[in-house]
Amino acid sequence: MKLFIDRLITQIQQKRTPCIVGLDPALERMPDRWLEKQGITAKSSLADCAEAIYQYNLMVLDAIADLVPAVKPQSAYYELFGSAGIIALEKTIQAARDRDLLVVLDVKRGDIASTATAYAKSYLPSEPAHPLEADAITIVPYLGKDCVEPFFSEATKWGKGIFVCVKTSNPGAAIVQEQIINGRYLYEIVADLIKPASDNSIGEFGYSGIGAVVGATYPEAAQKLRKQLPNSLFLVPGVGAQGGGNEDIKACFNPDGLGAVISSSRAIMYPHTYGAADSNKDTIRQAAKDLIAQVKTILVN
């Protein structure tokens, strides 16, 4: 069984980028012309809307599949359309796999031990086959140690990845994550929960897929966490739409240029909202290339 972290680093090396693309399909952000082509109106059924977001995802996947190692679907955008949306998510996961992309499913689950176990078994096992199986998932740790351990256990069993929300990129996070307890930030204490599982699941490249979500908007926190979790993979959102800058990004990496993946969603999926003439396969591909070039320059300098 090849570990998620080893498969991911292999893909990063082959494609020469740590960038991944978020799949956050929102009808209100899609071009009017594209929605008209799909027959979507304010009166469209949930099933028709779900099919439309899946079709948009296919366009994005076809544009970026050979450029990046992985995609990160955000579950909420699919759940919005009920059971039809879950089917769209399942089809999106399969379409990504068909294009040799790894799938980080952004579900941010977290609950007491028995429920956490059920969540973990919903997304991580490879046997029996499950339509929502992902290569890695995101979780929220604030119910404590017995909240995260079922996810760590299941991920380790199947060689999958876990990204714990430690220091996130949203502005309102500081009121919780930067509380000081016995001289330490709460996010540092949360990182302590990760380290034992991370240290026990190191892959062939010296990294673990038991990692952390570390937003690209807090470079000082990223520097602290990089030292605290030297072998954990960081999932770094906040690039593009949320304003993460060069120093913020570089702080998440180790000197070997590894240790983090940079995720961008809106800036890639909807380039027409960032100055492009349209959002289509060509402009989406160019937006992905622009991000890859930006991150490469940051890591080289």
C-alpha cells in the first residue's frame, strides 16, 4: 500500500508544483453565458443545478489535470443540492481519479469519538469500495483528542491523509485560535495533537500525511508551526481570493521545497471575476499556470 503522502510528493515532483485546485462550484459565480448554455435559471430543479456544477467541474478538470497533483472539492457546495449534489460530488471524485488526480475532500468533520469514527469510515476506507472515498480529508479538532484520534487511526490503516484545521486563513479565526493558554497560542496546543500520529506515519520522503491546515495569511504562525511539525504536510488555503502573500506562502515550506500544498479555488475556477474576459477551459488553464508560476518564483527566491 503506497501512502497518500508518497503518492502526492511523487506527483508534485513529476508536475513540478505543489499547487492544487479547489473545486468549489457556485452557480452564482459562473458566467451567465455558461449557465444559459446549461439551461439553468432561477427555477431550475436541484437535480439540474447539481448536474450543472458537475459539468463545470469537468471543464475545470480537463483544463488543469496535467498541471497539478490534486484537487480539493469542498463538500458544502455539493450538499447545497441535496442528494443530487452528493451524486455530483461522487461523480466529481471519480472524474478526478480518471484523470490521475489525487482527491483531498474538504469536509471539515469533527465530533465525539463514536461519531468521528463513522465520519472517518465514510471517507477513508478503500474496502469495501465507497463512492465518497478520498485520498485525504480535512477535520476540525475542537472537541479534543477523542475527536481526532478516530480519523488518525482510520487514515493510518488505509494510508490516507488528514489535514487538521490548526491556523486557518479566515479573519474571524483569531478570536479562537489565538487565545493564549499557559503562555501558548491555542493553535500551538492543537498542533500538539497532530505530532504523535504524524511521527508514526512517516513516508519514504520523510513526510507524513497527518498534517495541518495552515492559512496563507499568517506567516509568523506558519513559521512556528513549521518548526513544531517539521514532518507534517501543510494544506495552505488563502492564496488568491483571500490575499495570502509571498512571505506567508514560503513560511509553510521546509528548505527542501516540500512540506506544503498550496490550494486556490475561486481564482482558478472563475477567472472572469479576476479580470479575464471569460471563464472557460483556456482561461481556467491559464489561471492555474499563473498560480504555478507565482508559487515557483516564491520558492526559488
